[in-house]
Amino acid sequence: MSRSNSQKIKLDSPIELLFSSNKSKTLQSLQSAGVKTVYDLMWVFPLRIEKLPALLDFSNAIMGQYFRGLGIVKDIQKRPSNGMRGKGKIPLQNISVTVKDYYTDKYLSLKWFNSYPSITKKIEESKHLVFLGKLQEYNGSSQIVNPEINSISVDEIDRIESNDSEELKIQYPTINKMKGFNIKRTIDSIPIELWDDIPELLLESELKENNFLEISHSLKLLHGILIKYNTDDLEAAQRRLIFEEFFSEQTKLLLRKKDHKKLKAISFTEYPKNILESFPHEFTEDQKSAYSDICSDFSSGEPMMRLLQGDVGCGKTWVAFATCLLSHSNGFQSAIMCPTESLARQHYQEATNLFPHLNIKLLLGGTKASEKKEIYKDTESGSIDLVIGTHSLIQDDLKFSKLGIAIIDEQHKFGVEQRIKLVSKTKSGHCLIMTATPIPRSLSLTQYGDLDITTIKTIPSHRSGFKTRIVEEENFSKYLSFLKTRLSMNEQAYIVVPAIEDNEEMDIHNLEEVYQRFKTFFPTENIHPLHGKLTPSEKEEAFKNFKNGEIQILIATSVVEVGINVPNATIMTILNPERFGLSSLHQLRGRVGRGSKVGFCFLVIDKKLSKESRDRLNFIEKNSNGFDIAEEDLRIRGQGNILGKDQSGSDSFKRLANPIIHYPLLELARKTLYKLSDNPSDSFNSYIERVSKDTLIHNTI
């Protein structure tokens, strides 16, 4: 496979040196997937590793079961079949190979139907084959159809017979339509001595203290470069490589954080004591602590990059508003970017009510051109104190005179580039990111490891919270009776469905069907639909009428999940709740109980619901802590590991690290990184340089 020239291959050599032609499809597939160097290729992990059954002589094989045998090829027969395959329309063949047992005088047939003729290249008369397949009987003879085969030499037979380690089958993923066996063949072509050149970051004492294998030894084990190994060896190698994945990810986050800290920041000098007194309710201790963290960032001389997280209804928005007041007190403007127009309008209405002395503007995609032009002009001149909007805030036409703080609400709805673009408009480099979806502790060290994190856990005393109940369809009438009672008390309700229209492939509720049903149930109530296909003005009208109390029941999709605040809404009913993630369900029920009245969330299920789905819903019924729910949600969605049977996801590259399962290793990697960065060695500095080039190893978690 490799080139015939004598150019020495090194770790940082381009992978082209492993191929005889730059036109190789395997080469092109790897390059397009980001595998540029030989070192990158070493980090393309197997999709799975399976223990092979022990070799058996033919007399011990059981009919109808899989067995692995060693045979001598005695005869090859090829007959044309009617099929053709491939771009060149290659004629296919039916192939039959007779093999004699290496240990006894028994025979059996290996057969392939409609196969490429190239399979016989592996099989030559008088050659030895190791094969694996299901033993069958046909016309009184033993045969295996479509077995897996390996042609081996006599020397290899001696090795297999004397080997006291386990035989393993290593399978690589398909990358850009390139089959895994081609990937394996490329990895096998890496010069054997090069594996020992992989630099070791950890000292011998650290390896011993943490019971780690060397990184080069671990990679050789995982790729099958070493001859003798067993499952215990692989588990030790996997543990070290998981640590390495976390370490590289943490390194990347550390570099990103240091790069942001290098930006020129403007320190605030004025910290009025009466800012928190501007609000109608006293801040909780957690809110005060969050505001204190922000003040410390503003006075540090470094640009703030802080994540403010908290459960639904904990009062993050008021902390953000207090931050805007602080920015205004220091002569700066503020901007709040929201993922939806409804949330932006809600923030705008609340801010203008709280702070009539500020010049606050709302900028949306549907804002009239004449209004936009006026806002652009006033923002650039500095006469606007606070702009609240959606993606419109990152348009090039919007320029600020002196933007002191960029605030991003529900940050998970935005991409990193959008965040960077808004922050680039600031004069200070300060950015506050908010989320009502609590970040699991594991993710706080991975995706958000470059951010300082403040958490609000307590709920303001003026909010009553919610209760959650599962309702089976057979008890639906009792639920309707309860809903009727609450509506008679002038309270309001959300009914959430997973789909707008009927879907023949899925037996789920849809908005139109539910809308008609509830109009029948409650003919005297004003019921209105709300979904993503409505125009912005139609959605705005529905939200406004619901908030004003003109609409009693809102039949909606998950568009109401984010940031809708109607204190008089006390009932949240979710049909087909199994179609929603745990975090989404928690966000939806957080729309009720936001005032002095207790909220109720009803999860309406079918009695045919699977046990797995019912267990998920039982969990959320019993748990109201958003952080516990976020951890459970991540656990459910977490990826399996390479030695296990639970495989999920469709990434081209197999990753070993799971921040939930391997959290202790994640913490250890972070601790080790900061220890090494305090007193960097030459090998550590080389590692940092390699990571800063954004090679494949970094794209891990």
C-alpha cells in the first residue's frame, strides 16, 4: 500500500505516504474526514472489538451453531451466476471451496453465492484458512455459507496454536462510505516502530499512581498491533485512552479560555448599591451571589465569559436585567439575544415595565424596515440603552456606540459562531450566557469547560411551583373534570402535542385533532391553536391574547417550551409525553406555577406504552430538580463504549469517552492538565502546539 520511495514516515507525516497513489479512495475518504497525518490515523478507533471463539476441530463442531475452524484448501470451484454488480458491472460467481480439517480427516464446504471473483484471491490451493460461520447440513454434507475467512501461513499456525492470549476481531467504522476493512488495512500499514514514537505526557510516577498503561502501548492494544492480549488488557487500554480523550478536550477548552482572556477588556468602575432595589421582589441569596460574580468579572480587567444556569423559574432574567442596569450606570449599552420572537417580546415588555427611564428597543426579523433603520441609527449613536432581539442582533448593519455586555438567553439554541459574532460587537468583550436547561456536571467540564459557571438553585418565594401527575387515557375523564374546575376559577391551560398534522406512520396526537376535541369538551371557552407554521404576527397575537386572559386554553406544539411567562396559567397537559426528552418535558412544565397559584402538569399516556418509556415518565413525575433531570437525560442519551454492546450515534469516528459513565476520569484529566500547565515540560509544550493546530484528536467529546 505504501509508496516505494524511501522517504521516512514520521508521526506528523501526511497520510499520503501510506498510499501508492494520491487517487486512492480510502485516502480521499480519510482526508475529507479530517485525518491528515499518520498521528491522526492512529486515533481512528475501532467501532467494536469482539472475542473470537476458540479453534475447534471439525468433529467437535455442532450443527446449527457458529464455529471457528482451521482448514487446508483442497479444491476451489467457480461457476458464473446471473448477477452483476458495481460501476463496471462485474459478473458475479458462485464459489465453493472444499477444506480439510487441519486436525482430523474430516471435510466441509465453504460457499459464497453471487460473490465477487476477487474473493478467490485470498484462497489458493494448499493454503490454510481460518474461517468463522454457522455450520449447516446440505445433502448429507457439512457446509458454511458466506463465512468470514483469513488466509494464513504455516508460521502463523504455530503462533495461533501456541498463543495463550485471546483471539479478537477488530472492526472499524465506515468513514465517508469507505468500508472499515479498508481503514484497518491502512492502519496496519503504519510502520510498526512508529507506534513506539508516540509521545508520553505523563511521568512514570503518574502512570503508576493512576494505574495507567503508556499511551503507545494502549493504542497498540486497541488496534491489535500487539500479538498477546486479552480482554483485561483491552479494558486497561480503553481506560487510558478515555483519559487521553478527556485530556485533549480539556486542553482545547483551556486554550479557548486563555485566548478569550487575552482580549482587551474594559473594567466597570461604578457599582450602585440600589440596583437590586429596582425590582419589585427581593433577590434570593443565589440571585445576589450570581450578581456578585458578574460584578467581580466586570472589575477584574479581563473579559467576562460566564454561564448563568438555573432551573426553570429561578429568576435568571432579573439577574440579566440587573447586569444591564450596571452596564448603563457605567455609560455602556446592553444587548439581549433570544432564540424566539415570543421570548424576546416577553423580555422587552418586562424590561420596559421595570425600567421606564431606559431607552429600550425591540429588534426582530419582522420589524418594519423604517423602524429597523431608526434603531440602527440610534444604536450606533448611543442613544439606545438596551436592545432586545433575536438573530437580528448579529446582522452586520447593527452597530453599537459602546456595547458593554452581550447577553445570550437559552444559549443552547445558538451556535458558537453566533455567540462570537455578538460578542465581537462589544467594546468590553463581556458576555453573559444564560440557560434554563441545567447543565449536568459532566457537560460543565466538557462543552462548557471554557466558561465560568454560576448556578441559581433556589426559586423565588413568590412562585408556587408545580406538581406532576401521569394520567392514563382511561382516567382522562377525571382529568377533564379537574381542568373544568380550574377553568371555572378563571385559570388558564396549555395543551401540548408532538405534531401539527396527522401522521399515518405514527400513532400520535396532532394539533388539529386535539383542537377539535377540546372545542367539543369546552364549547364555551376560547380555545386557540399555536404552532411554528403560523406567521410571526399570528403567533404574537396568540401569545398576547393568552397573556391578557382572552384565551383560556392554548393548544400548542413545543413552541411554548422556552421562556413563556403567564402567571395565571396553572395547567400544562402534555399528550404523548414519551415523544419528548426529559429536559423538554421539564421545560414545558416550567411554564406553569410561575405566580402565586400552584401549577399542575399532566402527562397523558396510553396504556400500551412500553416499560422503558413509562420508567422515564415515572422518573420525571417523581423528580422536580432540573439538575437531576439533566443528568438522567444525558445518561439515557449517552453513547455506549467500544467493549460493550450498547452502541448509539452515527458519528464516523468511534469515541470511547462518555462524560456520565467516566466522570472520575474526566475530573482526573482536568486536574492533571492544570497541574502540568503550571510547570510545563517540553513534551507538554509540544502537545499544546499539536492541539492548537486542531488535529483530529481534539474532536473527541
